[in-house]
Amino acid sequence: MSPLDIIKEPIKDELKEFERSFHKVMKSNIPLLNIVINFIIRRKGKQMRPILVFLSAKVSGDIRPSTYIAASLIEMLHTATLIHDDVVDESYERRNYLSINALWKSKMAVLIGDYLLAQGLLLSLNQKEYDILRIVSDAVKEVSEGELVQIQQSRKLTITEDKYFEIIRKKTATLISACAESGAKSVLASDTVVKQLAQFGEKLGIAFQIKDDLLDYQLSSVAGKPSGNDIKEKKITLPLIHALQNSEIKDRKRILSLINKGKSNSAAFKSIVDFIKTNGGFDYSIQKMHEYRDQAIQILDNFPESDAKNSLKEFALFTTNRKQ
């Protein structure tokens, strides 16, 4: 079995049931919409967020119908944000497939994203899952704010480490935190347990995003988007931030000039990668990633031993060991 299959073992039956229920809530009466939705479902990723919802629920209590609603809401809103991201970034690949906007143009992609957002909201309201709706809605608001702050910073090409962590907490960690928090809330866990799992998710989300940022510097990408995508979009992430802070002024100016001029050829990208390596950017980022991952795992020490707890620990390790 793959590492992810081992992680899913305590909730494998629940995930099968989730897939059936998720297909139902995604359906539409509009044929064109169903074509696009079927395309999305067939090309689903690792489903890491629903996995986290169910494991967080199981480590806190007995899985209930509310858990399926929480996982569906998270998956719909997350998918909507990815579709909208691809439009904003003018990205035509997602998980090595053509993106929605590449196949059906940006207008259609925006409308599909809007549809998924509305479906998720209606699902929660119709089932009176107000607490879960609040948790996820707060997360989506934070994601949008994080993206806007990142756009603002990319125009200036100046970003501090503190600002970087503020951005990734908002744009990535809050939604992963919402997975764990809503999972616990769905099984009526105590406020203390809900808060602990929210903190677990936030730490894990930060580690997850640092890993994504490291993967983007691979000379041969196996990630969901082409290597060097952040550089092309003038997104300054942790490896480069640390390298810039620990380099000579002339080297710093040279690298910033390459980025500012939009140099995206392989020679320019290799030059940036070598600069980061020489100035300790990769080693430092790996260290910070492990720190946040280990902090997440430590939070789980507050929970009794169980298969779900072991899977959550393995999930945290998988997050930082993955190749894509």
C-alpha cells in the first residue's frame, strides 16, 4: 500500500461513502455544467482535505452525517478557489492536466467556481450546519485576503519573513485548519478539542505551503504546476527571502533584476536556484518546515492513542515528505 492508503485505512469506508454523497451534491440540471463537474471529479487530487476532516472527526468522536457535509463543503470551496486561482494566475495546467480555463475559457471557469461556492453554502444552510459554515466561510475570507496581500507584495518585490508567514497562514493554513476544526465540530467535540485540532491544522498548513514553495524550485517539476511558476509570477517565497537576506548587495540586486525583468528561461531559473542554495535558503526552509510539522504532531499528544491519531501523525509526515 502507498503511504496515503495507509493513512486512509481508519476511514476508508467513510471515504467511499463520501465519494458517493459528494457526487450527488455536485450534480446539476444543466448538461454543460455536469460535463465540467464530471471532468473535475475524474481528475480529483489526493483528497487530502476530506481525509483530514474525517481523521479529525474520528480522533475526536464518532463520525456523523455532519462530517460528510463538512468534507463536502471544504472540497467544493477548495475546488472553487483553485479554479479561480488558475484564472487569476493565467495558469493552463492543474495536476498535469489542462485547467478549466484552458478548456472552457476564463468566463466559464469563473462561473463554475461561483457555482461551487453557492452549492457549498446552500448545502450547509439546508442542513442547518451553521457552525461548520462559519468555520469554512472565515477560512475562505482569509484565503482571499492572503492572495491579495501576496499580489500587493509581488508588485514591490519586497517581502519580509514575517509577511511571508502572514500570507501563507491566510492563503493556505487557514483552510487546512478549517478541515481539522470542522471535522472535530461535526462530531460535537468539546471547545478545547476543536481549538486543539484547529491549531494542529494551522501548523500543518504552514508546513504544507513551505513544502509547496520548495517543490516549485525543482529543476524538473513533478508538482501540479510547472517549475519556477512562483518566480514567473514574481512571488517571493521563503527559500528566496532567506537567501536575499543573507547575500551580498550586488548578488541580491542581480537576482532581483532577473525576477523583475521576467527572465523565465532555464538559465535564469538555474541561476536563481544556485543563488538560493549558496545562501542557505533551501536548508533554512526545510528546517522551518520541520519545525511547524513537529509542532503539529506535538499537539496530537493531547489525544488518546487510536488508529486515527496514528494516521494524523503519518499525514503530517506525508505532508513534508511528498514529491508533489
